[in-house]
Amino acid sequence: MRKLFFFLVLLFISSHTFSQTIIQKDPQIENMLKDVSADSLKSYISRLVNFGTRNTLSTQTNSQRGIGAARQWVLSRFNEFSKQSGGRMSAFIDTTRLQKDGRRVDTTILLGNVVATLKGTDPNDDRIFIISGHLDNMRTDVMDRTGDAPGANDDGSGTAAVMECARVMSKHSFPATIIFVAVSGEEQGLLGSTFMAQKARKENWNIEAVLNNDIMGSNNSSETNITDNTKVRVFSEAFEVADTGKAALNIRNLGLENDGKARQLARYVKETGERYVDNLQVVMIYRNDRFLRGGDHLPYVLQGYAAVRITEMNENYYHQHQDVRVQNGIQYGDLLQFMDFEYLRKNTCMNLCNLANLAKSPSMPQEVKIEVKKLTNYTNLSWKAPKTGKVKGYYILMRETTSAFWQKKIFTTDLKVDLPYSKDNYFFAVQSISEDGNEGLPVVPVPAGR
């Protein structure tokens, strides 16, 4: 009898131990990630390299060489992918005519972004999520429009990631809309992304997140010779450029200098990416971009959108903005041979799982408030249901004021919660959760009555 009792106790413990779910993954997203192919990524970049140059100032009349031919080829691939979308995906080249500016544009040009839109299935959900990479490239001299410039990594890698996400995701449907874009003019001064961001603001697009991918497919650094394909960086702004005056004062009063839209998106990218992609650490960098440099997410940030830059951990400057040559025994040039396509596959998967999780989530909870009428060691939060999406419940996120990441998640189906944690010592946010467990972006509460 005693042996039977111990056996039952052990059985109870083991059954509960093995039934625990440590990390919850969406099976649909997992299946999408299995479809991402290193070979597909390599084929895209090989074709891009074969256009000789993709300088924004290069020819647009040659069918085999230059930025014009490259744009048409990316468009053709998007159109091919759209055939498997059930009519949800459409693609075009969005153009604008630019005059010479006396800096990096010395003649009138037709600037074109290749845009594929996977329309959301919920007619009431106007949210847009964007993934971008830049199609153009450069030699040592940014004005050199005729010489060969392979551009395998900068930014063939980002463009390939956009294309592969479009290929895989076009087979699936999402409540919200996803836009895949290969922009032009990055090397000439972020021209294509500025055109698109300004258009989005003028037309009042409801963009909730922009994932900009630039230089993300090589695993080693120049000078230091570090080789590592297990880390990728995500750069993010601390708070919005428009947060001035009363808004800036409120940020200071509440200690929210580290909680702007882009920074919240970066935390989301890290948590979701590491949840779904094995052997990949997403390293948050508390800068809008690399030291005194810029990328195509910046125009979106300036327009008030949440946008981040995703870049390889160790950059090799021998293979960026360089004429192809051998000098002092060093091979220069952005050549295909320096790519790590398994690393690029992981980084592409990291983008895809974030896009899918966001586009499947309900919209953000509304009017998230924190009660401040009286002094208390409790934190009292309340909010309203999101405008769109079927909600299973909400996560209350918590972290200490010194923590970079959310440390605790508390699930509730209510629209308010009373927590035995002091608002003096923690930051809080609220996320909407879909019936499949997909989290939306977190919303930081504002004081009730203000």
C-alpha cells in the first residue's frame, strides 16, 4: 500500500511537470518559419548581384543592368507570389520624380519603391505592419552609377528577407495588412523611405510597426575578426521626436524616457524573435541607429511611427561601400562569397514571426489608465477593449525601473486589475491577446484623469 501511495505521488508530480508549457508558440507561425529557405535567399541575392549595379542614379532603360531592371525583377517576383494569395496580395512600383539636390542627386531621376501589399482579412482592422529593405547600393563613390557594385549584403540581404517573407506569408491570411517594400535611394539620403513615410502620414495610414532590415546576412567583423551567427541587433529610439513641451514633461514626470513606441517595439521584437528562432539572441541597442549613421527606419520615426532597424551583430567594413579589389592582401567588396545564408535565414525568420504575431493579434487596448487619486502600495490599472480582433484576454506586463525587458506577465480576462505592487517601483503595460495567443504591442498606462 505504501509503495502504491509513493507511485501515485510520483505519477502526479511527473504528469504536472511534463504538462507545463514554458514557451507558447503559434503552430501556424511555426509552420511558416519552416518554409523559410536559405537557398531561396541565396537565389534572390545572386540575381540582385547579377544586375551589376543598383545605384539609384544608374540606368533605368537597360533590361539587364541597373536599378530599373532590378526594380522590375523584384516586382515580377512579388507578382508571382501574389498568385498564391487568393487575391489578397497586389504589387506595384510606387514612383516619384526627384530633382537634383546638389548633394547626392545630380540629375532629375524617377525614384521607385517596389511595394507588395498583403491585405488584411478584417475589413474593420486598418492596422498596417511594414517590413523593408533597400534595393539600391553603392561603390566607394556614392555618385558612381556605372561601375559594378555587387551589394550582396548591403542591402541585398534586407531585400531578400523582404522577398522571402512575402513569398511565405502570401500563402496565409491575417486580420491586419502587411506591406513588403524594397525601397530605392537609401544610399542617396533615405529618399525612398522618406517618400513613403511622408505619403503614409499625409494619407493617415495606421502604421503600428516598421521592421527595417539593412545589412543582416554576414557573420563576421573587420579588424576584430569576430565571427558569430547567433546574435542580431535591433536599434530603437527612446521616445518620439515629437515628444516636446507638455509631452516631454510628462515623460520626465513618469520616468518613461525608455518607453517610446520604437523602444516598446524593440522589446517585442526581442521577446518574439527569441521565442520562435533557435540559437538567435536579439540584442537591443539603445540608439536610433549605429553611431552617427542612419537607415530607412528614421523617416518613419520622424513621422511618429514605431520603427526599428535590424542589423547583423558584427559588421565588416571591408565589404561595405567598397569597390571590388584586392589591396594589401585584403579582398574588398560586397561579394556573395562573404554571406552566411543560414544566419540570414534565422534573421529572416525573426522578422517573419514578429510580423505574423503582430498581424494576427487584436489591436491594442484603448484608454489604458493607472489610478493616482490616492497614495497606495497597490497599482490599479483599467482599460477598454481593443477596436478590432477577438480577444482571449490581456497580459499585464511588469518590470523594475532598472530593467531593460519586461520581467513578469499576468494574464486576465477582465478590463481592470489591482496589483499588490507599488507603481513607484515598477513600470507596467497592457497587451491584447488573441484566441491563438498572439500578443499585440504593449500600451503603457497614463494617469487617470489627465
